[in-house]
Amino acid sequence: MKPKKYEQPSSTVNEAKETDGFVFNQTMLRIKDPERSLNFYQDVLGMVLLKQLDFPDMKFTLFFLGYLSPEDGPLPATAAGRTEFVFKQRAMLELTHNWGTETEEGDVYHNGNADPRGFGHIGLSVPDVARACQRFDRMGVTFVKRPEEGSMKGLAFVQDPDGYWIEILEATSLTRLCRDAGAIPQTEEDEGSPDMGLFKRKDKPAAAKSSATQSQTKGSKIDMSKLPNHYDPVEGRAVELDDLPWVPFPEAFSGGGIRWKLLNVAPELGSWAAIFDCPAGSSFASHYHIGPGEYFLTKGRMEVRGGVNDGGETVVAPAYGYESCQAFHGRTFFPIDSEFYMTFLGPLQMVNEENGDTLAVVTWQAAQEVWEGSIKEVLEKA
């Protein structure tokens, strides 16, 4: 059963005066072995151990970890001052070690994600999920979910030494995921204001034509007269991006919801040009450039041939790139929301990465046919 809508505040002012000064200070996890847990949270996740508190009579120890910034100023030098400082911070991680569990056989604690399920995970917001996961791979971290897996692309889950789950997310890409899933409105016009909570406008105006990344929605109309007839010979062509709808790129050649707009085909050159919208976590299948190609990355980041950490290239917008004849790309991955324009001066051979079998050869004719088929589907749904 879908829950009702609950009111959300329109400002950061705490209207419940009785709770002024309340701070969400800590989440506690019980750990089996402090040596391995502290190594993980400090060396792998980069947290700082701010305070250790030993309780000999009760035979347990508390470790308080978190992230600090220069704005936090110098840390108190005394034990009491440091302890009070810790208990005033936001979002600390408290690890509790009951003495003796480190010598017990097998798992000691339930991580909450097996039946009966309860506790789920803690979450870390990072600047770049892909780079963070590359680091975790090098350090032998156990993954529950990688960014390109599952229905929620662009975020990952890893496990700590006790099996607790840790979500690794980017704020921007996770916001987009929420929007695409319908959890938040597609545009600010759809909700009246980003901060209005329950108080949404009931008289929504018709959406105005906006940027080139605005999606085509069900019920919208496509002006067929503005769609270029790529077969007609012309002396030149100018295409306004807003006149073309975004359509899904074939899933056989991509993953993660990539969309595209075919801008032009040139039979006299055997070339085709397109612009691609690539959500965080999306990717293209392995392929050969039978003819050369040129691209301009206008937004985001592109990991080519595994990225710089795997001997390939990591391209950060704004950037121009050239691909030579017979250039091979393993899976091309987009760790954050990205967009690029590309001209293919010849066919593109899509291949199965595991066995090298050819999936398809995308010529300018094939690109045109796929595009027209996608346009037809959009019109049928409109």
C-alpha cells in the first residue's frame, strides 16, 4: 500500500522550539574485531577515529569515527574536551566492541539484511562513485552491488568486515534516479517549487520548451515537419535539438538507460552524427570503430577502455576526442550523468565482450532505421 504524503519543511528553521539544539549524533554498529573494523573504516573509507572509550567494568569499548573539515577547527586536547566535542557532532559512526568476540568462531552479529530483516545500511555520499569503487576493488572490498548492476544504476553497496552494508552514492545522480523513478517531479513546474512539500500548485502550466536534455513525455506531440529527412540530398542542414525527441538507444548495445538523437546521416561519406544522453551508471557495449570518429563530451565523465586506472582513458567534460580506424573499446562507462556529441565516419561494429562475436554492424543506414523505428514507437505511445 502506497503511503500517504507527509508534510516536509519549506525551510531549515526548526519550528518545534522544544527540540532546538537536537542533533543526530551517531549510528551504532556492533563489531567482532576492532582491528579489522578500524582498518576498514579508516584506511578504506577514510574516516577519522575521533575518540576511543574503554569501559573495563562492563568489558566493552566504543570507537567514534567520522569525517572532519577545516571548519571544525582544532580538536580539543583534553580527554573530557575531546569526548564532549564528539558528542556534539553530526552523523558519527559508533563501533561497539564487546570484549572477547574477536576470538569467537564465525559471524557474531546479524547485519539486518537477512531474514528477519531490520537494519539496512549506512550511506556515504561521495564525489565520484566510479572512482570510489575502483579504489575499493584495488583494496579487495566485498561488493553487494556495483554501480552498473540492478535497477538503481549509479550507486553501489559494499560490506564492512562484519557484513554490514554501506551505500556509496552521488547526490546528483541519485537525485536523477529518484526523478526518473517518479519519486520526485520531473521539473520544478510540476511541483510548483522545490521546497513546497505537500503544497503543490493545482494549476500546472503547460511545460515550455527547455534545454536539449528535456525528455519526450507521453501525450506530447512531435512536429514531424521539423524532423530531418536524412535521405534527401542537401547542401547543408541545421538541426535544432529541441525539435527532436530523446529516444532510447538499443539495449542490445547499451545499458543503464542511454538516450540519443540522430542529427544527420551523410550517404556520400557513409557517416552519421548523433548526440547521446548517458545517465550515471550507464554504458555502451564493446565495439570497434571501423571508420574513425570524433566526439565532444559536453557534460560529465567517460571511462574509455576501463578508464585511466585500467590503462585506458578517463575523459572529463568539456573535452574533444578522436578515435582512429579499428580502434577498439571495451565497455565505455559513464560514472556520472554525461552527454556527448559524436560523428561516426564509418560503421560501428558492436561485439560480445566475452566471446568477441559480432552483435551488429551499425552503418548510417542501420542508424537511420533504428532511429525511425524509435520515433514510430514514441508516436504510437503519444
